[in-house]
Amino acid sequence: KGDGAESAGIVTSDGESSQTFKVHKGMGLINHVFNADSLKKLYPSNLGIGHTRYSTSGISELQNCQPFVVETLHGKIAVAHNGELTNAIRLRRKLMRHGVGLSTSSDSELITQLLAFTPPLENDDTADWVARIKNLMKETPTSYSLLIMHKDIIYAVRDPYGNRPLCIGRLIPVGDMNGKGKDNTETEGWVVSSESCSFLSIGAEYYREVLPGEIVKISRHDVQTLDVVQRSEGDPSAFCIFEYVYFARPDSIFEGQMVYSVRRRCGQQLAIEAPVEADLVSTVPESATPAALGYAQKCGLPYVEVLCKNRYVGRTFIQPNMRLRQLGVAKKFGVLSDNFKGKRVVIIDDSIVRGNTISPIIKLLRESGAKEVHIRVASPPIRFPCYMGINIPTKEELIANRPEFYDLANYIGADSVVYLSVEGLVSSVQESIKERQKNNSTAQKSPGKIGHCTACLTGNYPVELEW
Amino acid sequence: KGDGAESAGIVTSDGESSQTFKVHKGMGLINHVFNADSLKKLYPSNLGIGHTRYSTSGISELQNCQPFVVETLHGKIAVAHNGELTNAIRLRRKLMRHGVGLSTSSDSELITQLLAFTPPLENDDTADWVARIKNLMKETPTSYSLLIMHKDIIYAVRDPYGNRPLCIGRLIPVGDMNGKGKDNTETEGWVVSSESCSFLSIGAEYYREVLPGEIVKISRHDVQTLDVVQRSEGDPSAFCIFEYVYFARPDSIFEGQMVYSVRRRCGQQLAIEAPVEADLVSTVPESATPAALGYAQKCGLPYVEVLCKNRYVGRTFIQPNMRLRQLGVAKKFGVLSDNFKGKRVVIIDDSIVRGNTISPIIKLLRESGAKEVHIRVASPPIRFPCYMGINIPTKEELIANRPEFYDLANYIGADSVVYLSVEGLVSSVQESIKERQKNNSTAQKSPGKIGHCTACLTGNYPVELEW
Amino acid sequence: KGDGAESAGIVTSDGESSQTFKVHKGMGLINHVFNADSLKKLYPSNLGIGHTRYSTSGISELQNCQPFVVETLHGKIAVAHNGELTNAIRLRRKLMRHGVGLSTSSDSELITQLLAFTPPLENDDTADWVARIKNLMKETPTSYSLLIMHKDIIYAVRDPYGNRPLCIGRLIPVGDMNGKGKDNTETEGWVVSSESCSFLSIGAEYYREVLPGEIVKISRHDVQTLDVVQRSEGDPSAFCIFEYVYFARPDSIFEGQMVYSVRRRCGQQLAIEAPVEADLVSTVPESATPAALGYAQKCGLPYVEVLCKNRYVGRTFIQPNMRLRQLGVAKKFGVLSDNFKGKRVVIIDDSIVRGNTISPIIKLLRESGAKEVHIRVASPPIRFPCYMGINIPTKEELIANRPEFYDLANYIGADSVVYLSVEGLVSSVQESIKERQKNNSTAQKSPGKIGHCTACLTGNYPVELEW
Amino acid sequence: KGDGAESAGIVTSDGESSQTFKVHKGMGLINHVFNADSLKKLYPSNLGIGHTRYSTSGISELQNCQPFVVETLHGKIAVAHNGELTNAIRLRRKLMRHGVGLSTSSDSELITQLLAFTPPLENDDTADWVARIKNLMKETPTSYSLLIMHKDIIYAVRDPYGNRPLCIGRLIPVGDMNGKGKDNTETEGWVVSSESCSFLSIGAEYYREVLPGEIVKISRHDVQTLDVVQRSEGDPSAFCIFEYVYFARPDSIFEGQMVYSVRRRCGQQLAIEAPVEADLVSTVPESATPAALGYAQKCGLPYVEVLCKNRYVGRTFIQPNMRLRQLGVAKKFGVLSDNFKGKRVVIIDDSIVRGNTISPIIKLLRESGAKEVHIRVASPPIRFPCYMGINIPTKEELIANRPEFYDLANYIGADSVVYLSVEGLVSSVQESIKERQKNNSTAQKSPGKIGHCTACLTGNYPVELEW
């Protein structure tokens, strides 16, 4: 359980010819895939695109080794893709019917071959890549955030529903980083990423999101909107609400708000929906801390730490007898029993997917002296599969679809357990977005009606699914 | 900096003959030294001792590969040692003068050979190991916590000054762990460790500390005090105060109190000694969190998170140009800027050793919108070397010994910086110990006057140093 | 020099559906690519194809990671390819003109997509793979040996010129291997390989070669010739003569003869062409031993060992100073000086490519007491590049194209040096083939006129090269 | 079977102070233990000693990690040891009785502590290491070859029986290696090794053997005999005869003769003792080739290769079914069947220890067409354990002690099998030594009567064994 199969890849271009694309891809953690040598091979370059996949604990996104590079009559193109096409099967058959063999099951190859294929090509001396991208977007509504590199240009594309995130950062000139002031308006270059939080660590600052349906052309000194493809009339946008709840790093910015702030609001909302008479509020370190602090503040209860992380866990292979096999949780956490002995404890968790993690923690707290243990979950229960790129456990594995769910507190050993409502989650997410819209903010504005994909919670998918 | 050279070792005995001691030692992280195969070779066994060394960030303890095993006329003995003998050089010369070659520079070999050597041996058919241990303790006052294994007995020994920690845990019968009640008084066995926090993860519970000077004999069903060797008259005990401040895990128990509680009291004391007009209290995740929560509570200021850890840091080898080399801190942390933009921030740190970590963090917070940044350090400045087993940077590296220290706030870019006083630290540590003593507690009582080793802060060493 | 970049791959099928093809590929030595786990994943299966590439010292074949698998409208096909298409560039453009993007520069992808592409496909419910293979063979004359797997069939194909080897082995039933007699006519299954020598090690026996142009269909119990595609009229076959000279293992069988026997005949022929007055014949261990034994026998001189291999050479990284850097050869071989002190030595080498290996050996022999050192090379000099799959050094690197070649004996420090003539090589190779043809052998007969590709020696390529 | 546990170590000195000894030791192949970094740490240095252990197939020498270094009152000494003390147990008890704990079971620690211990030491300001070495040699007669390093001197010592080899090489000045002539009498330095064959690969030439009982002092420019300790009166020397038969590399020189020449003479002697009517003589590659060439020449039969080595054997983990498990030998060798089909074959092997290797080879040759297979073994059967450093299989494992031995030809499937006689082996080894002695050679002369240790063949040990 944990850091399973992963992959990473980078493709760079010297900005002059796509024939000199340099590619390095591999399975495994990014630190294993790339080392000083493999990175050196990618230089010098003026632009490049990359891709990493890692499985977060419990719920992981689909895996495929990217970017995908093909040579076409008009040079090489490289494509990195985040998401999952809802009509992939139909599009695969279409390509194969034209005699194109597909070497992987990945959508990134499918998208790349669809871009290469668009007819008529016989006398098309200079391929119109933007036309090809628009053609692709007409063929498939969601879900994809794409980086497409060709020679000296990168196209950043987000599907019309905006299901997967994509944002642009601006490299800060070195002088500015040294604190010599920010009047310098010169731009060192541009970076594009699914998560804005990555910008800081490479010396860039958040610039703006790619809007749903937008095709952005990025060259060294310029970021330019080429087109914004509309979704079906009346459809609201459908950014994945689970990015806020679970996947994104707390310092990421989506739709103009920091994920951390959304999570704290979820905690506050949860305090309104499901208060409890208790002595202290705490959390399982460390992803639910913002929600716990929000809950504690709203309730007026003290926020206290009850567990500390055991840094030297290792691969827990040291299991030569039955005794040790029972100690799973105790190997991961230390118990700060003096902080809660004889107290009534509220534990805020960010989500309960299968229910097999929280149960031994509750037992551990009780054995260490907690008088009561109440569980509050800062998101609604997951009940439905995702077909847009998130690898959710099977329906049978989801605790919310199992009979135990009807007596959940008893099943996990808690004094009570309450989830945040879907409405509570949606309002926590949309509150400040709507406020900013009302304030007639001059900030960038997503086109059309704002909505969020809550399919895994409600079964309402943003587009009709095709098989 | 980071996870440098480490070593680990385990020696087990079948409890019948020391000739069958099984040894596995190696350099590297414990997970690399031990795998399923090497562990299997150590079984079956009735008792064993082990040792690991890891360098904690910045300050690390001295390294030596243990346990040390030698064959003597009376069978094998294995010795694991934590600490550093203050008169090691004299003792080494003494042994060598008798013709014993020493194969390492480690105190553990020295101690083992001293135990083996004690004359007269010619007609000593059954070696009196306890007499040998007492003889050793007469020859060297501090600092050592020892586990000595011979055949079917383990001796746990702590030097008369109690400088290094050592405590005993009791294995909980499997039935009890399953929640079938704790009336069962049967004991599954005993474990001894420097840090009590390790007990939970192996299914044991804290039983008691080995007292300063105590020689404890441990067999499968019995823990028995054989003797308590006294220190020089009038000398107080001298447990390392830096275990509380820095080394120990927060859930460890020393002298009857949880480290976490001491750290929170240090934060509270710091709030009394050095209050500041500010909007919020925070910390650099995550070792100073208890002090920060204590400070915030005492001041009545909100505790807020300003940084989040970047889990996928890696070995930061990705440094092909100057730009990236400037980004050290930004690679380790994400900035939760919405939480503190325009606010006056107090950052609680657990210690400032060299001063080169806090400086870029302050800069990062300011660039992200902090109006003021005040630093409060929950321990006094380190100024002196440790000769009792802690690897402290050289005097020249310690920020407190450098000219910059006289204008430290300016040097690190803070609006103000204040350290906890030595008196404040000592009272935070001793407060509840004294209270318990006053209450005539029936709990185990350390013999003689209570004191703590503050040598690295004050230069007052518990015993005279020999060269 | 040495064991450079390598790759290996296996694809297996359960023989029922191509959708369940199991693939494992990777860069590196086969032992690194495959382990017990990855092999287990490939089972159970009824048939499979694999591919390995390793660089032999000095001259290595082109590298590409195989087998290549694509999904088509009619199921998956997997293709393993040995060789290099002489008109690959034209075929690539043709495919790209139809909108197929090519993700690698390898011929195996090109061949796979060409097989997938063949129109008309719209209403072609059950693809006629044999027609597609024949179509492919019409498009490209050489050089390729192919294994094509689809569902429950493997097609083994050799190009009409027979440039690359391919042969079929028959798995011996386990009972037979135990020596219980060979009357049992049951067949356990079939294996196909470039080199027959691999059969023995997997419990198979040599069955027959795939003939030039032949398409063989292999299923569990049956080996069936589907067609034999003819080459351009009048063209002789063109099996790579360098397989005999250098690449193949001595126990491999090509065209009905063991490679070892051909090499010994080359040595005998060399003795006729270039005799020398000397005391003994020897070789550089160990690839030229058959030629040396042939030469010695023909001359009537004793065969004596002069060098022994140093088994513990390692990666010769131990080179901290100039002294050691001069010792290259001396690290690889020990000198059996007593065997040749004061004697005139003839050294038989299998080929001299760059000339930088033999020179220090000659010096070593002289310094160890050889009176004369004569070099005889059991193959003609390489002068031209190969475009059919063999990675030969650039023209500039080949000793035969450099000015030193005109005074080669002096340049390498030999008393004399003579190469085998091209005619001598060809007759050594063809002698027994022709004899068998004359004897009206009932064994399988290659269609058309027998010839061999000597392009690297003569510049005469078997087909016109396209760019 | 295979390359089991191994170890390697190097200790270097700057030639000024033993305090600066640099040590690098480790388990594993020398290429894993040492890399560029670990070697760099050993420089700069003026002298050093090293040690490696590797297990040769079937029979391997005892393992212990060396050199052993201890600090004494007079500085550090480092000791590398080859051999096994026949009275180790008594010497261990003696040391332990004086209170010295022994941390390993190795003789090298024992020897090192014995050197350190020698009393009286109290007022011995400058230790007389030569006196200590002579004292050691009086205490233990055999078997040991030692390198003892102290500050700027290395002592090379061979036990009075000369059981283990030890020889001195002279580093050739770089100029000489470049062929500028050998008039230069300057010496670059000295090297000492168990096997002379290693000299060539580091740019040194054979200088002379250390004589039985000799203590040689080696400094940068000087090799000086300090003393020659005599063995018990009348005892002949006892160099291990198995070094000639099995362990040593063929290009090594012992007692003035090349191992290769001895092995060829063994083959010739075997031809006299056990001729056979056959068509050809061959061998299992490659250690018995000299004996096979000797046998063939003496018999007048052609020497022919029947097997070739399979270079890509790998760890033979590919054993997913019963079929493949039967193929052991076929994975290691290719069969050159054309060379012996229908012929009567004599296979020369260097020794048959357990009998489980030759049996499947014979079967393989028969199945590939050999008409008869006769085995001739170029050494006598091993029947007794070695207590002088060679790790011989247990008595029960040795084929010569098992009932099958009485019908060995039948057991291994050969038409006949004959071993070389002990007398034949001894005369093959001593023939040229005695001839040189007769010729009143001016070369170095071993003191006393010449003999060889044949204990493993005859049970006659050179000294009485102590327990």
C-alpha cells in the first residue's frame, strides 16, 4: 500500500527543429527515472514538456507513461495528457478502422495519433496544428488538460468542461529573486502545470489558469489565447471537486482560491452541520489539518495534536510473527496520550474511502485513554466510479456502498461519525468564487455557468458516458 | 545535511549458550541493513540486543557500528552502547598497555574489552559479570547507557549521572492487544530502549526508566535491580536536556513526563519571556509545533499554518543552472500565503544552530506577503561542544559564537528574534518533576539531587573532562 | 567496448485472444530485465515471442526495444524483427503521408504499422494476415527475419535474400531427455530463433531453417510452409557471411553446417594462402580457437596456448594513475611465457577491425620472450558499412581504410600479417553447401542460386540501397 | 555452487604514521567493495596491504574479512593472512586467559592480537616487531603467509613449512613498459602476492618467492631478509600441492615453475599411467586444457574441442517448469557435435570432487553422438579434510569416500574412468624442481628437504594436528 507503480517523462526541444526532440521516460519515482546524467542529455533546450504520475494513498489516478512523441510528415509532436477521454473507445476504433495500430491503451497515444491523422494530409505542406487541436476538441468533450509541443511552440489546452486543472506560471528573473525589486517587467519564460504549487519550487510565480476550452499558445516571451472552444449549450463547467478535497496540495490555487482555504471552509461548514459536545478537536496527520483547524475555530474548541508521525516506518517488512502483524497503525504513528487522556476527542478526517484506516486509529486512541472519539469527515461519501481520470476503488470496495455503512460508527468503533453534505462541500468550494464574480472582479473569468463535477459523490456525470 | 552515514546491528541469543549468538550488522539505513532473509537468520531466539544510528538533520550523534561482540574465556558477550566516555583516552591506553589491540575507535569495543579484561581471570571459572560491570562503572563516570548480553541474561546499565536515556517496556500479550481486557497479568517479555516511543510500534507498553547508576538484570520473566552505583557525592544527576529540546520524538517519556508536554511548556515559557504584538503564531513544520501551540495559547493569538511540506522533494539533484540553486527552501515547503498575507507573523523554531535554515524561510514569508516576521526560539543558543555523545557542529559553525549573533535579527532578516533563557528551559523541564516529588509520589524516584546536563548551552560539564 | 546498451522483451499469448497478450520489455541485460516475478506474469501461455539485443565487443548490431505490439481492428499483433530495412525511409514517409505517427525510429514499429495499415480495411472483418505479410515482403526486399504473433498463431518470416538467420527447433518431450529413448514421436512444441545454439539450453533440438522468402505458420502441433516469396530474378541468396566469421556462436548451424566447422576451414584455407615458418600456432582466447586449430593442423605445427584469460577483470575502473592505464591488455590476459619463450609464434585472430587490440598483445608476447610474432587473420579486412542490421564502425575507424593499413605489420608490431582472401572465405563457407547440393541431398534446399552477402568486405550490396 | 560469499579489503599507509592508516573493507566481489570513490580515499599512500577471498567453484578457501587492523601502544598494525593455524584453538584460549576478548573467529584477528600482546610491554617504548613475529612463528608452525604493515614497513612472512604461497614482484618503471629498454635498474617499488600471475596486470614483474620460514622486510626501495625460521628437524617443506592442481591460475609461478607446465606434465603422466584406445582427446573448458593438450601429445591423438562455453548463462533463474530444471549443463555449454559424432572421446578433467558435474556432460556427449566417452582425471581423488586453509567438502560429500566410487565409471556413465596416481602427481610437480637443484642452480634455494602437502589425498598432514 502506498507508493506503487509510477512513471515520469520529459521531452525537450531546442526550439528549432522537432527532429532534435530529446526524450527521457521511465517507470518509477521521478528521482529514479531522472538523475544528473539523464537531465544533462535533455539540455540545452528552449522549451520542453513533462509528465509524472504518482499514486496517492488509497485513490490514485490512472497510469500511463508520457509524454507521447510521434514523428509526422510535418515533424515530431509531443503530447502530455492529464485526464481520461469519455469516448476513448469510439475514437480508438475510428483510428484503427483507418489502419493505425495503437501500441498502448493510453489516451495520450490516442490523442497524439488523432492529431497526426487529421485528413486531408497529402498536399498539406505546413500542418495547421491549431485546426487539428480544434478538430480534436470537437471529437471529444472531456476530460483532458493537454500540453502539445511542436518545434518552437507549446500549446496548452483544457477541455471545454475544465475537468482537469491547468495553469500558467511566469519564471521570475533571477535578479528579482535576489530581492532587487520586482519592477523589472522582463519575463524569463513561462511554465505550465496542473498544480500551481509546483511553481514556487522552480522559481516561478502563479500567472493565471488556462480557462475551460481555451487553447493557449506559449512561446518564450509570449502567452496568447488562440481560441476558446465552447461546451454544449447550457452545460456548466465541471472542474473535479475532488482536487479540492483530496488530491491537490494545500498551497495550490484553482479558480482563484487556495485549496487550503477551501479545506478550512469545509471544516467550518462541517462544524455547522455536525457539531459535537467534546473537549478538543484533532486530526490524523496531516492532510486534514486545515479542516480540523476550521472546525475547531468554528466550534470554539481547542485544536490539539493527538498523534505524531513515525518518520522511520520503513517498508514494514519486519513481520516475523503474529504479534507484529497486528501493529500496523502503531508503526506509523506515535500517540501523544498526555494530550487527550480522559478527554472527549473529535477527529477530523478528509475522507473515508474504504474505512480500514480510521478504525485502528480510533482503537489506539481509546486504548491510550480517550473518553470519547467522534469522527467528522470533511467531504461527502464516495459512491460512484470516476470515468474522467481518477482511479477510484471499485464500487464494492467503497465503504459507502457496503452494508456496514448503515451502522458506520459502530463498525469503525466511533462514538459518532458524520460526513459533510454534498451541498456543504459545493458551497464551501463555490462561496468565494461567486463572491468574486459578484464583485465584478477584473480577474480572468471562466466562460459560461460555473459548476463542479461531483460525479463520484452523486453519480451526475458532466457529459453522457459512451462505451 | 540529511540522512548521512548510518549503521545498524542486532545480536540474538537462543538463551542457552553464548556460542550460538547470531549477529547481523551493517552500514546504511536499517531497511537496507535488514531484510526478511537477514532477520530470519536471527531466529529463533529468546533474547537479543540491537543498535541503530541515524543522523538527525543538522546535529547528529557519534557513529559506531554496534553491538560489539567478543568471545571471552567465559563465553561471548555482546554490548550496545549509547553515549561517549569522558575518559576514553586514558582507558584505551590502559588496555593497550596490557597488550590488547583495539580494532576500532569506538567506545563500545573499549567497554567490551574492559569487561573482558578485568583480572584476575586465571582461575575464575564462572565470570562474575556484575562485578565486572561495577568495576567498569567505577572506572568511568559518564556517559553511557549499556545493554550487555551474556547467554540468557541482558544487563541494562545507565551511568550514575543518567546522561543518556534508557527505559524498559513490557510486551503486551497478544490477547490484550485484541481488546480482551488487561486483567491478564502475564508478561510476554521485556524490551529496553533509549526512547519509550518505540515500544508502541512493537506491541509493548512503557514500564519504567532505568535509574541513573542502576544495573538491571533482565531475563524472560523478570526485571530485577542488582545494584545502584552512586555518583560523586553532592553531584546532581545530569540527563541531557537536549533530548527534550531536539532529539527525542515528542511521544517519548523521560523522567515521568512526555517530551511533547515539555516542549509545549517551553513555548508557554517563551511567551512569558518574549511576547510580541502580532496577528498569528506559526512554525516551520513540524518539530516546533508543540512549542508554537503553547506560545499561541499563552499569548491568546491564533495558531495558523504558513508553510506546508513538499512531500516529493527528492535529493534536489535537479540543479542544472543558477536559477534552481537559489530555490533550496522553496523546494521543501509550499507557502500558504492566503493564511498570512498582510499579517504580523510569529514563527516558533525549536533551535537555531547555524542560522542558515531560518533565513530563507523568513525571506520567503516576506515575499509572500507577511507584514512582519518575528522569530522566537524555544531553546537557548548552543555555544559549547558536547563530549558525551552528541555530535554538535564546531564552535566556529555555531551561530551563537559568531559576530553575526550580536545583530542576529538583521542577519537573518527578522523583525525580532529572541531565544528562551537557560533558566526558562530548565524550569520548563523540571517543573512537573519537582511537583511529582513534592507530592511524595510513589512512582520510581531517581536517587540523589535532580539536575540536567546543560553543557552545550552553558559550558558546565557534569564531570571534569579528561584528555 | 564491452557490454553496452542492451534491451530485451517477451510477449506471450494464451492462444485464445490477442487482447490478453502479456508484455514485458526493458533496457539492460536480459537478467536485469527479467526476474522470477516478471516471468511469472507472462504465464500461463501457449505461445510467445521474444527479442534480445546485446552488443558484442567492437561490432554490435543495431538496437531497438522489441517485440512491438499494436492493437488493430482485428486484435493485437506482436512483431519481433532482426535486420534492417534497406528502404525504411521511403516506407516511413508513406505511412506518415497516410496520417500515421511513428513513435520510434525502429524498423519493428514500421513493420508492425505497415502490417496494420494495409487497405482496404473498412469491411475486412477477418484480417488476412498472410496477405498482409506477403504485401509487406513485396514492399521491402531485405533485410528481415520476423516473428509475427496473432492470437494463436506465430508466423516466422525470412526475407527473400535470407540475409538474417532464422531457424526452427523442436521441443524434446521430457521423457526423451531422460534417455528413455527417442522413438516417441510426440512433439512438445516448437521454438524459433536466430541461432540454433540456443535450442539445446531450453531442451529443444534443431529442426530446420526457415528458407529465404519463406512464410512459416507455427501453431502448437504444426509447422507449415504457407508460401515462399521469390527475390528479383537471377539474384543469388545473400546470407550475412559475417555471422560465420564473427557473430554466431560456434555451435550454431546455418545452411546445414556448424559455424565451428566453417571457422576451422577458414583456418585451413588461411594456412594454404599464407603459410609461415614458425614453431607454434596459437590464438587470442577464445573466439579464434577453431581457426587456429585448423591452421595448426594444416601446417603441421603444434597448437599451443600462449595467453590465459583473467577471470576477475572487472570494469577496470582501478586506474588512479598513469602506470595502470598502460596495462589494459595485461589486465585481461595472463601470459604463459614458458610455452613460447624463444619461439616463433603464429597468432590466429578472427578479425582485425580497428587494430587497437592486437597491437598490445603482440608487444606483450615479445616482452615475454617470443622470438617472432606473425599474425594471420581468418577473415578479410572490413572496409564498408553495413545497411542490413550490423553496426560496423565508421569508415574512418576501420583499420583497412586508414593509411596505416599499407604498413600494417609495422603498425601493429608484428613480423608479418596476412588476411584471408574474400575468395578463400567464400569457398570455406560454400564448400560443404555445394557438396551437399551435388550429392542431391534430400535435405531442405534453399530456392534459387546460393550466394552470401559480403558487402562489408567488398562493397557489393545484395540489393540497391535506397535513401 | 557459483560465486558465493566473498570479501575484500585494503589498508594503506602514508609511510609516516600508523595513525593515518586508511582502511576499506567489505563483503562481496572486489568490484562491489571498491569503486572509484573508495579507492580515492585510500590515496595518497606509500604502501599498503590488501586481501581478497573468492570461492572457486566447488572447493573454496575459508572466509574472513581482512586485513585486520588494531591500535597498539606502539601504533597501528595491519595484518593480512592466507592460511589456517593448526593450533588456533589453543592460541585463542591463551589470549582469552589473559583477558583479551576476540571479536571474530578469524585467524587474522588472532595473529594480530598475538603480535600486539607479546609481553613485557610496560616499558617497551619502541616495540620490536621482528621479535614479536619470531615469537609468533615459534608458537605456531603452519599454515600462514602473512603481510604485516606498521608505519613505513611491510613484513612478508611465510610459515616454516611454506604451506601457502607468497611471492614478491618488482614494479617496472613506466619508461621500461613503454619499450624504452630495460637497462634502467631503478626500481619503482615492490609488491607481494599469493599468486605471481597478478603482477603482470599491475605492471610488475616476478622477482622471487618468499622462502618457507623467511621474514622479509619491504620498504620502498629495499627487500631484505631479516631471518629464516627453521621447521622441526627433518621435516620436509609442505607447499600445498592442490595449488598446482586446482586453485592457482595457470600463469602463476611456484617453486620456480609455471603452473601450466606442471598441469601439462600431469596430463603427460596420465597418458603413461592410463592410456586408452580412442579417436580424440578433449576437455571440459577450460581449466583442464593444459592437461588435455599434454595427454593428447603424449598419446599422439588429436586435441579437439567438443564443448563451447555459453557466455550468457545468467543466474539460471528461468526455471518455471520441470523441463528447464533438467537442463543445467546444457545451459552452460554448447555442443560442437560435428567434431566428435561417431568418435571415441577421451575427456580430461582436472579433478572430480563430488561427481555431479561430469555425469550430465558425459550424457550430453553421448546424446550428441559420441561413440565412447572415457574420463581421465589429472589428479588423484580427494579423500581427506584440509586443516590448513582450503575449504574442502565434507568427507561424506567427497565421491572418493562414497560407495559409488567402487563402480565409478558406471555411476557417472563413462566407458572408463582413471585418476592420476599420487606418485604420478608428486613426480610431475617435483621433476623440474629436482632437476634444477641437481644443476646446482644459482637461483634461490628453499632451505631443507623439499616436500609437498598431500594431506587431502593421503591423510598425511605435515604437522600433528591440535584441537
